[in-house]
Amino acid sequence: MRNFHFPGRSTVHATNAMVATSHPQASLAAIEVLREGGTAVDAAVAGSAVLGVIEPQSTGIGGDCYALIQPRGEGNIIAYNGSGRAPKAANADWYLERKINSVPLTSAHAVSIPGVVDAFATVLRDHGKFGFDRLLQPAIKAAEEGYVVAPRIAFDWKNQFEKLKNGTNTERYLLPHGKPPVAGDVIRQAELGKTLRAIAKDGRDAFYKGPIAEDMVETLRGIGGLHTLDDFAAHTTDVTTPIGTAYKGYDVWQCPPNGPGVTMLLMLNILSRFDLTRFAPLSVERFHLEAEAARIAYMNREMHIADPDHMKINVAEMLANGFADEYISKIRMDGMLDLPNVAPPMNPSTIYITVVDKDRNVCSFINSIAHSFGSAIVSNKTGVLFQNRAGGFRIQPGHPNCIAGGKRPLHTIMPSLLTKGGRSVMPFAVMGGQYQPTGQTHVLTNILDYGCDVQEAIDMPRGLHYEGQYQLEDSVPAAIVEGLKKLGHKTTSVVGPLGGAQAIWIDWDKGTLTGGSDPRKDGCALGY
């Protein structure tokens, strides 16, 4: 037994197919699709749609989606960008004239066009066997017949009580009996069920055109939004090529900008300059190096990453060997780098699903409505809770991530895929707002540097250096906390768990799949 082992759940093993999600009900829905002969993408859509009902704080059809898909686990990897754009009428001057210097996170201005439904339709078109008529049935059932609130979801619901109490239509829709539900309560959402039924019958157009779109636009314009029916009708999903870097003999892949995946790749490039194995996995040195790599990478992300049509630097430059050398070469083990403070504008919430099917099609699939319960705006009649992803824009003319009509904001959600010799080895991600690049780096280095299995790697204590403070989980030993303080880190105990991870390891030689799921969430890995 390793001396850094923490008692926790076992890994899950299977030969045919496997799924890992943040809720057992979603995992089961996905497994049932796989048993019926559905593909990894079919299963991901079914599970994600369920989560959009039963994890309303994290995701829903009012949010966004990204995916990395590798058919049969080898060859080309396809990246899907299902993030939404700002309304065409949105521009920085409009906001500045009204003395709005940052996007208010619970206003209609924070609502970018939801991308999830079109992303679902696009990945199913390319990689699915089933349609919405089959895949949305578990979500419809959960919405109409009711679902039982799980403990972590109840925790988040309670924490957001004030936000929901003051939202638009949220008290009626998300605060039954005027208070947040507790674990074990049953919730029904008839309006959302009806909307999902319309999408199951008529596809993506049922959402982006017609009565549902009309109600969404009417709701948003009624509270000051600039959205139009044309903004919804014009939404599309981009099919793109992933970006990647090498680490410890493996290749790590992310979606390109406006996704933030380059942040994690930069962190790996920085950490590759150091031999992490010189230090224990739970050590001051390891946590310090991770924080310094994050500070450099996040700073560069905030300065450079945006909608790719508006970036002034390309990703290849950022991933080149010499990039950020002026900072990397100054990293030291006895103190912190002096770096400019570049604060990200938001720290949202997310769900992540990973699926490998019997044909070894691999799907790394992530959805989000940005902050917990998004914008706290529910459409008047449809039950759609809107994301506040446009809160990721800056209102700062000249900045690559400044808000503009039809532009996508710098995102936070990022599905990952690890390959070796062109073959998938592990689809994985760590959800959780700004923690994602650090979390994915932490889990991956736990595996590749420290020899953890997927569950041990997920279970290990975590920290996030964010806005000048090193937020540390309570499970980080006190001696490490004190050691970090001596190096100049301002440490704080994080209020809730940091992130939530899912991962599936593919052993091609044995023909087996090994799954791990984060105990910081309610979910599990399931296989057959």
C-alpha cells in the first residue's frame, strides 16, 4: 500500500463499456443506452440531459457544451465547441454609456445564447445511433415524475438560497414551499418536461425557433436583455481540431479557444521542466510548484485567450517551448514569483461525463450553466434556467475578451483526453469553474508522476491558487499549509469541495476499462 493512500471507494472495472458521471441516475441512464447498443455519444447525451434536470445548479439546456470524441479510440480526435454567443446588439459602448463596467451576473446581459441543445444534435448527427426521441426520455421522466434531491445538490441549493430568492421566476420554479429542498426531497419540473418533450419530437429547432425561443426572448427582453429571435435561430456548433501537448510520453488534448484548455496544457509544459517525483505527492514543494505553474498559466490565459476571431496571439505560440520563459525561469522553491494580478471575471459550476463504449468509441463531454444556478433567470413558461456565461466577458475595449455582438466569451469548461501513440488512454476532466485547469493537472500528475490509479488520483487532497489566495481543502495536512505560508502563500480553507472528477482508463492489452468518480460529488462510475 502506498504511503499516500487515502481510504476511499474502489475503482470500477468492466470489459464492454463504461460511463462515469456526477450522479448515479445519470450513470444508469447512460449504461441503459449502451446496453441497447447505443454509442458513447448516445450515452453521453442521455446522461447529460438527465443531469440538466437533477443537477440544476450545474447544468441544463440553458447552458453550453464542449466535447472531445475519438471514434474507436484511435486516429483523428474531433473537438466540438457548443458554446453560445453574445446577442448581436451587445457591444462595449452600449454598456459603458450606461456606466456598466462589468457584466452583472444575475442580469439578462449575462445570458449568452444556450449552446447545449444544438451541440447534442450535432454530436448525435456525427456519432450517434439514436435520436432525441429515445435519448431524452430519462430526462423527461425525471422532470415530470420527479427526482430525489441528492446530498451534494442539496448543499449547493442551500448555499444559493438568497440568489434564487431574488432571481427571475426562480422562487416559483426552484424554491418549492419557499425554501431550498433538502436531500431526500422529491422535485418535479413540469414546464421543463414539456420543453424536453418538444425537443424530443421536433429536434433542435424546437428550442431555437418557434414558441420556446419566443418565450425565452420575451423573458430576457422583459428584464432588459438585447436578445432577438434571430440570435437564437442563428446559433451553431463549431466542429474543430483539438490542441495538445506532450507530457511523460503521453499526449494531452483539449478543445481550442474560446475554450480555456490551453491553460492546463501550459501548466503541464511548465511542470515538465521539474521532476515532480523528487517530492512526495503530498508535500509543500509539490503544492508550491503547482500553484506557481497555475499563476503563470492563468495570467496568460486572461491576457490572451478569447473567441479565436479576436485573439492577437495563436495557441501554437503559447504552447511553444520558449513561451513564458521570463516567468518560468524565475520559479524558485524558497518563495513566490512576483506576478501581475489578473483576476478572472467568474468562477462557475459544471458537470462532466466520460463514456467508452464496446467499440471503444471515446467521448469526453462537459456541460455547464456557468455559476451555480446560472443567471438565476428562468424563462417564463418553458422551465429553462439560463446560464450566465456572458459574465465571462470583459467590458474593456481593446481586450481580446471584450464583449461584442455575436462573439463567444472566454470559457471555463474543458473536456480532456489522454492518448499514447495515437490511441485513447483516458478520457477525463475535473469540473469546477476556475479550478478545472489546476484540477486536471493535479489528477493527471497524480497518475503519470505518482503512479496513482484513477480513483486514488481523484481522491487526493486539492488546492487552487485563485485571486491571490491558495484555497486548500481541509484534507491537506496542516504541515503543508504551514509550509506554504512560510513561502509567502496566503492560504485559506475552501468552503466547499474543489471540483469533481470523472475518468476512465483504457487498457488495450487486457481489453478492460477502469473507472473513477469523485466522492466530492454524488456520482459513480458504472460498467458492464
